[in-house]
Amino acid sequence: MTNSKISSFANESSIHGIKFIFNPKSHKISRLLWTLSFTLSIFGLIYYSKSVFVKYNSKPDFGVKIQQVAISKIPFPAVTICAPFFASPEFANFNEIMSKITNDNATEKEIKYFIANLFACDSKFLGNLFLEFNLTNFNIVELIKESSVNRFKFLNICEFEMYRSECHEIFTDRGICYTENLQHFETIYDNNSISNDFYFESNQNSETIWSLDRGYFDKSSQKIPFRANKKNIFTAIIAMKNSIADNVCISNGKSFTFILHLPNEIPTFFHDQFSLPYENIKTVTLTATKFKADEELKNYSPKIRSCYFENEKKLKFFKSYTKNICDLECLANKTLEICGCVKFSMPREEGTPVCGLDKIECYLEVIDNWPEEDIEAPCDCLKTCNDIEYSIRYEKLSNSEHIEALIEKIEQENLKNGTITELFIGFKDHIVTEYETFVAYKLQNLIADIGGLLGLFLGCSVLSLIEIIYYFYEILKGKRNAANDGSF
């Protein structure tokens, strides 16, 4: 019965060569040659099918679709402005205290404020210069916070034309800076891990309305982060008294710094920092490039697609993943490992030692040599699958009558005994370029390739596979019937 079924299958099957192998009338050499050919075809099918499966699972093809999207799909970048001075003259007038130190009549309190604020200068000689003072109870972070210059003493305007919001404090490697359009600290930091030193009061809503992966999921245009808009211009007017202007860190020169970054990440060492010299007017035109990843990419491991989605890699101190933030955590961990402490601005847990005077050179060396040995992605800090990159060019933007009136008023009040520095940042176009990465080699491509290989090597199709299943069923059915007949 079984042999007859096999012979019947061989004669009627659409699979090439089977009927010649099982035909009893064929010559033995002919059957042997057909058996050998069929076996080689099976091996060829397995070999090339394996390559196709590897391509689908481990080395997939990704394509990129380029399109133009409305600028309102992305947020305006967060803007952080840092001054070249770190202390208010009432706490640490650098020139005055330096003179007192030279004459050996400076108080311990004055020296503490002076040194704490010079940490942000990153001067390598600083540690050895002041080690002799042997200061006790020296809390660098608290002293920097206490003695920082109040925003309203120099940063008169720091706002968007279209929205009611103001800059607020943020702790950076340059000391206390002021930022606008940054999401609330509670949505950025993991408050179960990070030190309270990094939290500042903010009048912002802690509600999250935007993320890199989801985009905007709230239609409101009055919540942070504000949407990018051609008419919305960020304005910073710095009216500075000469008494404050003298309080500069030599390494930074007489120049402010502004940093553009994503609204869900703090400014870091790894962001581009742009110079804003005293008594300058800078008008900055923004352009943005949006990178989008198709949801199908989530079916592949991060190493295959070379990127992480926002909540895919858990960070210790931050709620959402970005490459810059991951690099910052990694650098902090490396600094702690080598120096036994971290720089005052690096993320840390409560109780983690903050580097003192004797460790300045150590942490600066770690930062200068980062990353080690040209490692492409230390700590597995891959790029973000969905991302936005901002770039700038200096070009004239038009201000509203309201802003022009404010500028004129500030200039009249301050030009006699100080300097005026102006910064305007805005988009010029209504659209941005979006690069969407998608899976070019999908399941249907895999099925088509496997089908082609089956046809090439065996001359069969899906129906041929059904034939095999059917004939096996017939064989099993015949055996079961034979067993039932034998039991009577």
C-alpha cells in the first residue's frame, strides 16, 4: 500500500525529478543520477534559503524615504544661555578677591565663593594654586548656586514672541545657566536616582506633550515644548553693568555662550556651543532635519538597526534616552571610576563625591580623552532612532514692534554704564526635511525569495508542498485502516 502511494505521488507530483527516481522501469544508473541531482538541488535550496533567512533576520535591508513635512511637527529647540562670569560681585568679585589673596587678607568665605565659581572655568592650574588654603566644609555645588548672578541683573529679556514663558535656571558644566523651552525637570530626570542638586524651581507645567518617538500628542501650542513656527522668534537681550562684566573667567573671554538642544535633554559637553560676544547683535536662522524610524524597525534588535527608540534603553538618571544623555552618564561613570569623584555638573546619586581642587586635573583629563581608544559607541550609546538635528546660519530676522520697543527702552537705560548684547533665533522656512528609515526587505520579500528558490531548484510551488502533506496523510490513513482491518 505504502509503495503504491509513493509511486502514485512520484508519478503525479509537480516536483521535478521525483517520478524518475521512483520509476521501477528506469535503469539503475538513470535513477542514481536523478537521485544525485535531486539531492544536490535540495542542498542548493537549503544553502541559499539560509542566506535569505540571515538577510531577513540579521542583516536586513533598510531604505530611506525623503520628504518635506510641516515645521509645526517639530518643537523649537531648547535654548540655553551661559554667561562668561559665574558669581555676582557681591559674593565673589574676582579682581578684588584676587588682590586680597595676593595681599593675604582675604577671608575664608570670600576664598570659598571665589574658588567654587572658578571651577566652571576648568583651569588645570587652579587646583594646585589654591590647595594651600586647606578649606573645610567646602560644598562646591551650594556655593555656586548661592553666589550665581541673578538672571534679571543681566538677562533682561529671555522669551518667545508668541508665548508667555521665561528662562529658568539649569545646572551645567559652565555653572548656573538659563534655559528656555526645556521640558519640566520632573519629566527629564529620574527623581528616584539623581541628586536633588539638579532640581530648580520652574513655573512650567510638568505635563508631557511631546516625545521624540510619538511627536506631539497634545494640540495645544501654548505648552512647553513650543512648536516650531516661522513667526515665533526667541529673543534674548543682555544688558550688563560694567561691574558685572569685569567678573569674567579668563578662559571664556568676554563672550556669552548659547546652546541649542532638544527640549527633553539637558545641555551637555557633547552639544555644539556658539559664541555670543559682548556688544554684538546676532540673528540666527534655524534649519532642522528630522529623522523618523518606521515602527517595523522595532522587530529588529538595536544592534541590527544601530539605534534605540526613546524608552528602549534604560538610563540611570534620566527618563528618556538620547545619545548625548547616554554619553553624559557614561562619562560620569568613567570619571567616578578613575577619579573617585565626578565633576560638579555631572549626574550623580546623593552621596556621590564631587571632585575638589585636587581632582580638577583628573576629571579634565578624562573629559579630554573621551571616548577612549576611538570606541564608536562607549557604554552602548547608539544614536536615537527618532531624532531632530538643528543647525544655524547667521542671517537677518525681522522683529515685532513690541520687541523693538523693548530693545530701545533697555538700550536707553543701560548704554551709559554698561553693554547691550542681543540674540534673535528663529526659523525662516515653513517646512523641514524628514528622513524616514523603513524596512526595505519585508516578510513578503522573504516569501517571494523562498518561492523563487523552490521553483529554481525543485520546480515546485505552494501547491506542491500541499501535495506532499496530502500524500503523507493518505499514507497514514492507509496504515490506520490496515491496522483496523487486522484487529477483526
